[in-house]
Amino acid sequence: TKAVHKRPAALAYQEIVHRAPEDIATRRRAGILFSALPGFPGRADLQFKHVLEQSPRDVEGNRRLGELYLQSRNFKQAEDYIRRTLEYAPQDAQAHNNLATLLIGQNRFEDAVDEYRQSLRLDPKLMVAQLNVAKVLLGLNRKEEAIEPLKIFLAAEPLHEEALRLMANALRDLGRREEAIREYEALHALRPDDAMASMSAAELQRGLGRPKTAAGLYEAILEKQPANVDALREAGRLYGELEMPLRSVFCWQRVMTLKPGDLEATRRLAELYKQIGSDDAALKNFEIVGKSGDAEAWKQVAAMRTARKDADGAKQAYREAIKLKQQDIEARRQLAAMLQSGAEAEEKDEARTLYDEILRLE
């Protein structure tokens, strides 16, 4: 029965049960339908309990009640019904699958793996168990073992989004990058708006030495999602590596628009502005980064102010760098050299103090 028809069908079965309360088969069908409907677990529970009152060894009733209690995380009740199911039907593959899920709720992960595998020995076509055992193996960081059940599951359910993502991520983590890219491409074909799949594929392409392919993937993401900060950030970094500063500047400026005060974007823009000759903008950004507690940014400010013949500004920048990085010999040396050439006695004393500090540090 299609999902849209389950509710009226369940209600119709319930009406029959009202007229024929002893009809166990109809109660069972009503319970099965109600258990598949969000918001109706109570009605399902009621129908299955009526079934078990008349037929305590009913395998389906016990199994279904165990599943209902599993869903509500009532593990004690769930275990009672799952164990009963296995007592009456020890070869019931779905019951073994349910027991494995229960064991996960009890943090008994290795035992859960054994139970999932037992369910698959009993019924190799129980695809939910293939997916479940793969998830547990991934959680145990046994990624190589998880690949086979994922392959089997995807052969039967090739459009299953969660399984595709699990497979792609596992292959990526195992260093099987070409295979991972194919899975991310399949995921992207299934979900064209899924930026995460494209981002992961771009990262892999970049790692395989295909930065231009990676850049194309980032551009495709940004065409559809121009406010995707993660894609802008990665594209900005990549364009910097590809020595495409203007594109990189554009990406980092967009990051700043979306996240004002972003420190990485400010630092990257400072370096890029300096690279393309926009010294005023570079200075402004380096100073912002310096004020955030970055000594190297102050040293950049000092070097740029020195080039501009702004000795006072350079001296102050070196002083800020030394405050933040108290073991910095080079900043002291540069500042001392500027101070000792000055006419003021105070500056000469400061230079002497700096040289003493350098000697102690060295």
C-alpha cells in the first residue's frame, strides 16, 4: 500500500476490529499499518497487545512490539519482546536485526555486529541489516570492513542518499580518492543542490593534483549558492594557490560581506592587497589582524611603513609585535636599529635595552 493510502486503510481495519474484536488477522494488519504512520504508535501498540492476549506466541506481534519500543528507546520493553520473538522463531532474521539495534542502544557495538551478521546469514537479502552493520563498523572505525556491506546495499538501493554519502566518506577516508569521487558524483546527480557532496569532490580533486577541476566545482556551487561561505572560503584559498589574486580577492571580499570581521578573510585580503599593490588596503587589514593578537601582522605593518618612510609608524608596529611575541629577536633588532639612529636620548636608551634583551634571548 502506498504511504498516502496507509492512514485510511489503517482506520478502515480499525473499524472492522470494532465490529469483530476477536479478528486477530485484522488486528495484526491494522497494527502493521499504524506502526508505519508517524504519530500512531499508541494505536499500533494497542492492536499488537490485543493480538498477543489471544495468541502470546504470535511471532509477528512480538517482533512488531519490539520494534515499536526500540523506536521510542524503551530498551527494557523492547528487549522483552525481541527475546520472545527469538524464543519462538530463532531463525527470524529481522528479529536478529532488531536485537542488534537494541545492543547498539546498550553500547554493545561488537555484539551488535555479530547479530547483524547473524541476521544476514539467515537472510542475505535483508538489506537493512547490510546498511546497519556498515554504520556500526564505520562507528568503530573499521572502514575497510564497512565497504563490502555498503556495496551490497547500494547494488540493491543505488539511489539511497545516506548509503551513498557513507560510502563516499569511507572511501575518501581510506585514501581511495578516485572511487570516492565517483560516489560523490552519484550523490550530486541524486541531489544537485547538495553542496557538501560537491565540496568533498572538489577537495579530492585538489588532492589528486587537479586544482582547476576543483575550482570548477567550487564555481558551480557558488553559481547556485552565492552566499555559501564554506565554498567561498575554499575557492579563495585555491585561487591564491593558483596565483589568481583578483579571483581570490573577490571570494574573500564576499566572505567579509557575509561574515564581517572574519579574521582569516582579513588576513588573506591583507596579503592579497599587498600582492596586487593596494598598499593602503593592505595596511588597514594587517593592522586589524595585528590588533587581534597577531605579531607577524604587526611586522608586516612595520615593513610597509618603513618602505613609506613612516619611521614612527614602523617603530610603533614593531613595539606591538614585541608585546605579543616576547621572544622575537628579529623585531627587536629591527626596532633597535631604527631607534639608535634617532636623535632622542630616550630612543637610544630604548635601543640599548633592546640589545640587552637580544643578548639574553640569544
